[in-house]
Amino acid sequence: MKFFNALIGATPRDLTTIAVACEQAGFDGVALSDHVVYPEDLQSDYPYTPDGKPMFSPDTDWPDPWVLVGALGAVTTTLEFVTNVYVLPLRNPFVTAKAVGTAAYLTDNRVRLGIGAGWMREEFDLMGQPFEQRGARLDETIDILRALWGGGMVEYHGKHFDFDRVEMRPAPTEPVPVYVGGHSKVALRRAARNDGWIGVNYSVDELEAYCIELHKLREELGTADRPYEIVASPLASPDAETVVRLEDMGVTTLLTSAWMAAGHLEVSKEQAVDLIGSYGEKYIAPLRS
């Protein structure tokens, strides 16, 4: 089982120190959250809480993930980076391919692109992107990213994007894995077509049901023989028995937050480093001894 630590809730200027602490404590990677802006008057419902209210506030920091990967990649050697999740339909596919591909190239392929269709209509309106067409645009964008990252001249002719032969350099030396977040039927089917699924804030029983559904979808789509990652954030402590159960259902990475697990939504640099070390000693080290 891999362990990733979510960085939301820490001060951006502290994150280089925190990333080094994660690597030293045995974490395999860190997760970077994404929003471009946050509206003062939010009307959209957040899909991952019972009341539709986000778990964060308007004053939460949202540093650009790819600038952040550049900074964190420069001070670490093994730590992997996943976005949880990058709102892909908001972005131009060429700009995204350039940013993600360059980050993967410079970190020796330590980047995993976690994506979602997005839920905040206000953000789409501000960015001038159609909210209702975000799923179809997302699927075409994934195809374009994979083509550009593959190197060489490529072209694409779709409904939402159409271009003749171009080449983007530098290209990653390995394919960038694409993980899909969300639990709707459409999101799970999209995840089954790609390289992994990200599921957050579910009970272990709920996770098991989603994993079973993903297995069925991958069999149906003919992707079951490919390598696959399930990044999960269960509402349970990662004791040995729970970890074995998660692994049996196909979970490959446990996404947590060392400070949220200790009851803190926000932390100072010193608190974060201390809690990361304590989490590693309590949960990660015993499982790997």
C-alpha cells in the first residue's frame, strides 16, 4: 500500500519543507488540490458532503499545482505528485499538456494527473467554458494530452477540438498516468477507461462497492488487463486489518492528511512536520516492517 498526504490546509510557502518531511516519514507522494478562484457568492452544490457545502472556506489557499510540483520536485527525490483533482475542462488542452508534461519531464516521471469534470459552475462561467459540455470536452482533452505527451507530430479532429499536425517538446519519457475522480456512473466509467480512480471521504463499505463496480466496468470495456491504481481516502484509521481489506478490494494508495487525521483543518509548518512524522511512525512504518 502506498501512502499519499494531501497538502490542503498548509501554508503554500511551507510546502517545500512539508514535502521533504513527507518523503522522510515514508509517504510515497503528496496530493495537490485545485481551484482557480473561489466566488464570494457560491451557489453550486459541493457533491461530496451531505449538505452540499464545501469543507473549505473562501480564504483557503489554492496554489497552482504545476508551479507547486516544480518547487516540490526540486527538493525531493522519490516523492510522487497527484492532483486531487485538477478541473480539466476549465483549461486549454495545449496549455495543460505543456505544464503537466514539463512537470513530469523535470521530475523524472513522478507526476500523476488526477482529474475531474468539475462542480463549480461559477468557475466555468468566469473562465468562459460551457459547464454543460464539460464531460465531452474532458474526454477529448484526455485524448489530446496523451497524443501530445507521446512525442512526435500529432493531429486531432474531434467535436470540440480540431487541429492539424503539431509537436510539443519536451515530452515526458514515460506516459503520465491519468486518474479520474468522482463517483457518478459517468465518472466511474471514465475512470475505468483510464489509468485509475480517486475516491475520497467514503466508508470502507462504500469504497468496496465502488471498487466492485470499477472492476465490472473494466471487464466490460476490455481494460481489466492493464495496470490500474485506486487512490482512496477511507473514513477509517489505516490499521493492518483495514489496509489488508482495502488491498483485497484493489486499493493501491491510501490518501490521507496527517493533520486532518489529528483533527486539524489548518496547520503551521512546525505542526505539519510533527504530525507527518507521527503518522509515519504510527501507521506507515509498522506496515512496512
